[in-house]
Amino acid sequence: MIIFSKMNSLMVSIVRTYIFLILLSFVFIFRATSQEYEVTPIQNYKNTLNVFALKPPNNLNFCEEYVPINSSDIRERFDRELLVNTYWQSNMMLLIKRANKWFPVIEKILNEEGIPDDFKYLAVIESGLQNLRSPRGAKGLWQLMPSTAKEFGLEVNSNVDERYHVEKSTRVACQYLKKAKNKFGNWTLAAAAFNRGIHGIQKELLRQKVNSYYDLLLNDETKRYVFRILAVKIIMSNPKKYGYIFEQSDLYELSPFRIINWDLPIQNIASFAEEQGINYKLLKIFNPWLIQNHLNNKSRKKYQIKIPLVCCD
């Protein structure tokens, strides 16, 4: 009887253990199943990061000039630029923010010079709306070469470089575009000439015996050039359609400034800035064409120097 009682107790213990293991298994299965189908916030966020093919507009145009988007070659070239610029989100958001700062300045000059508004996007692809210097020596928002700048009257030397002067360089870009338009008869080839040069485009037109940008076989940079302008135009004209969400307060603005007319040398830019109630950094930011810490001005040329209106709390 004692042996039977012990065996009975052992069986009960085994059964209890077996039941416990079965219940534990159900718990693990349930948790695993729940985790498999549960959508966490992170998973939900990842599910929004889809990459969609983008449809080009049916009536694509540059400066009101027809773009033959139904051609497979043209469609692919435009599609490449639209995808690259849409999905390089950080860069495009910066371009949108800077455009709020600089487009009003550029648009006003383009209008005054009789240049189509679409050309503001040329400045976007040239410099990202920054006063940059290229490895080949082009400078400013419009990336003008020294010879082009001097041809149209900008001062370019070791002391002053007016390619960094946004207003003056924009007017020179307009003069060049008008010259190219008069040469080729349309704005599309004028835009291509801004990249390749008037002589370079003319040479290729004659060699290939065509008269349209879209019929030319060009180097990769110029081949992409007009399509980059078009892609940026499409996105920046309707940014929310392409997923760019922002408020007006997120955008950059041009700080207010006053202008002083100055026809004397400046011995020390830092001291001059201090006399104007600002510092060296601010004066250089607003007048990047002053490329040294002094202004020679032996000819007594009249310069317009911008002085930012700093807040005095």
C-alpha cells in the first residue's frame, strides 16, 4: 500500500508537470502569434517608407516650349531626374527652404530683364542657391566663369568678385541667356548653352545636323541639364504632392538690411563693420563679393554695401 501510494503521488506529480508544460506551450504560442500580427509603431512607420514610381506630367514644358515627353528617350531622361530629386529628400527640403529666401530676389530681376520665370530653377541646379565655388573656377549662385562675368561687366579680381553678388550676377546670367536665345531662337537651347557654352552647343548642332536640344547627343552633364531644371521645377512648384510637408515658419527668409553707397577704400573690413554696428561675419555674409579684409578701390568706384538690421534686445 505504501508503495502504491508513492506511485500514485508520483503519477499525480507527472500529470501536473505535463499539464503545466502544455499550458506554458500555449502561452508561448499565443505570444508568438500575437507578435507575428501585431503592428508596432516602428513597423507602421517603416510601412510608410515606400518608393513609388512617379508619373510625368502629360503637358511638360520649359518656358512654354514643348517637351516631347512621349519619346522613350526623353521620358527616361526626365524620369531619372524626377526620381533622383524627389527621393533625395534632405537636399530637396533644403532647396525649398532656400528658395523662399532667394526666389523673390531672382524672380524680380528675371521679370525686369524679360527672362522666363522658369530660369530661377537653373540657379537651383547650378548652386543649390548657395554662393559656391566649383573645382573649375565657377562661382556664385549662377556659377559664372571669370571670362563670362568680365564679358558682361562684373568686377573679378583678387579683391572683389561680383560673381558672389546675387543681384549683379543674376543680371549677368540674364544677359547671357538673352544672347544665347538670340543665337538659337529658343530658351531650351539657351539653357543648355548656359552649361555647355554657346560655341559648344552651336558646334554640336552643326555636327549632328539637328536644330533641337532633344535631338542632340551630348555629354552626360549637358544631356541631363534641362531635365534637371524641369524636375526641380515640377517638385518645387507642388512640393506637397511629392511628400514635402512644412509650414511657412520652417522656410528661410532674407533678413532686412539697409544699403550704404561707398566710394572710398576700406582699410580694415572688421573695423568698418564695427563702425556700422555689426561684426565682420555679418558684413561678409551680406556682402560675400568682398573677398578680402580690405577694399582697395583706387578708382573710387561706387559700391553698394548691405548692412543688416540686427535686433537690439
